[in-house]
Amino acid sequence: MSLFGIVLGLALLIFLAFKGQSILWVAPICAAVVALFGMFEDPTINVLTMYTENYMAGMANFTMSWFPAFMLGAIFGKMMEATGAAKSVGLLITRFIGAKQAILAVVIACAALTYGGVSLFVVVFAIYPLAVAVYREADIPNKLIPGPIALGAFSFSMSGIPGSPQIQNIIPTKYYGTTAMAAPIMALAAGAVMAVGGVLWMKYRERKLKAAGLHFTEPTNLETFDESKLPNPLVSLIPLISVPITLNVLKMELVASLLIAVVLTAILNYKSFHLFEKCLNDGAAGGLVSIGNTAAANGFGAVVKAVPGFATLTQFVFGIKGSPLISEAIATSLLAGATGSGSGGITIALEALGPKYMELAQTDPNLSPEALHRVASIACGGLDTLPHNGAVITLLSVCGLTHKDSYIDIFMTCTALPTLAVIVAIILGSMGIC
């Protein structure tokens, strides 16, 4: 009955997430379902105690560990957006590559901002008007704009480039004692599958739609901007470059890296000082909402781990034939899809199963913590981009398009290809090539 409760709780979580309900109230309700069925096997379990102790402890512990990173990341993104620095860097890249390779230009611009520590949502807002400009010049149909933005911001730049400061690549460090540079060979191989495969898919789609007679049409929702008021693009690159350097070369904590980036952005854009108060307020509020969603998922995982059925679930997961990397990838992918969040999925999976995988890595010479880190990081970035994902919905809304118009490209570049990339990473990790 306890195992049935876990399955029912997860099913309810999936259903309500697909319906667009907030995980802030969905997660505790689903955790209560898990606890209620757990009472059938363990009469000492109390639903209210499970909430006040296990659930809230899981949520509070995650918040305590990660809130500074979430808040500073949100503030950094807001400052890069408000000062025009993000748009300036994107404009530099798109112009350098040119309209003849408009799709590639958009992908690289998004990846540069994401790898520099800018949040996915800020990237969407900053790059969309630049994508419109190069697509207009290249006469590429508008419905092909979301795919390259998603490819550059939602896939390989999160987990397919070693050292990415995005939270999906940082969370595993807590459970495996690794760094953001974990398993660089696996990361690069998987990243190449996602990046190259994604660009080839988008070029194929471009040829197909142009052959069908589709052309660029002027959007009605485009906000114009004055290029002359944007900051110097080379100066704007400095904070973005500082994040991966301080994180991976100087071995600083993510919080310190983001704090340095925030300070650099403020100093280099001192003329925009009047905007910083709003950036701080909006960034702090945005960071709280973001970590609240992920922490809620962590609380659900803590309750699952506390009921008797978890032992049975663990036996099932670890009973999957083949390398433990396979079971880790399956668990992380399914939970990311269930929550509609890569960070939420990886948090639930590693909170529940991470210590067990770490035990295996310490006793199995063919399994390393670095390989476990990389597989989990890549796996959480696949099924998370199903249609109910918040970033997907935001991207389509900003572009003035629907799922029918453009979701196929998002699915191919951010769901299908990352799933293939996970398989590549598992093969390499199983061979001891990290």
C-alpha cells in the first residue's frame, strides 16, 4: 500500500503539473497522499507530522543551501536585462555571425548568455528581438524562432558544456561531492549531440518551410529598442566571462561567482544606477519564487524517502538491468517530466536516491561520482520541456506563437536530442570514459 501511495502521489503530481497548477501547493498535497498510504504499513506515521517535520525539513534544507545562489542568479539576470548588457552581447554575436547563418547566430547568442550565468527567462526576453532582426534579413519564417532560442538556452548550455553555472549542473555537486566540471568528456560528447543535432534539425526545418512558400512576417508584439543606448558589448561580456572563470578556474563557490558578476555589472553600468534598486527587488522576489518551486519538489522527495514503500521503490530502481547510470537517467528524466522542471526533477531524484548511488560509486570501480553527476544533469534537461513546462510556455508567449506553430522544434531540440545525448553519456560512463 505504501508503494501504491508513492505511485499515486507521483501520478497526481504529474496530472496537476500538466494542468498548470503551482507546485507550491501541489507538492504538499501529493506528499500527504504518500504519507496517508504509508500509514497502512507503519501506524506510527502521522500525516500532519510528515508535513511539519519531513516535508518542511526537506523544503527548508534545500532553501537554506541554495537560496543565495537562486537570488543572486535572478538579480544578475535582471541587471543584465535592465542595463541592456544581455541584449548588447546578443547583438554582437548575431551581427558577427550574420543573417546568412541566422539560426546558428541565435543559438550561439543564447548559449553564451546561459553559460555566463544568465537565467533562461532573461535570455528569452533579451534574444527574441535580435532573432526577429536576423530572421527578417534572412527571410526565415517566424515559427522557427522558438526552436533555436530553446536549443541555445534550454539544452547543451545547461549540461553539455563542462563548468556551466546553471543550477541543473550545480545541484548534483551537493550529493556527489563533484564540481561543475564533472565528467568533461561525457559533457562535451552529449553537448555535441544536442548542439549539432539541433542546428541540423533547424536547418532542415528552414529548408522545408521555405520550400512550402513560407516567409518572414512582421510580428505585432515586438518591442523596439535603441541600439545607440545599449552598453558596449565587449564591456558587457566581462561579467558573463567572470562567472565560469571564477567558478571553474578560481574554484570559487557559485554564490561568490554570482556576487562578483553582480558587482561587475553594477560597476561597468554605473550610468544605469537608477535601475539597480528595482533589479534588486525584482531579482530577490523572482529568486524566492524560483527556489520555492524547487524546494517544494525537494520536500515531496523527503516524504517519499520516509515511508516504507521507498525501500521497495529503491529495490525496483536499482534492479533495472545494466549500469546504475541507466536507472539514474530514467528516474531523473521521469521526475523532471512529472514536475515540468529540470531542477525539480533532479532534486527529487537525488534527494531520494543520490545517497544510494553514492554508496555504489564508492564500492564499484566502474562507477564514478563524476559520471553520476553528468548523467543526472543531462537527464533532467530532457522530459522537463514537455508542453506544460513554464519556460516553454513563456518562450512561445514572448514569440507570439502557439504550441501548434513551434512546439515540434522545441521537442526535437530540447526533449528528443537530450534523450539521445543521455544514452551517449551512459555509454561513455559505463566504459569509464568521463
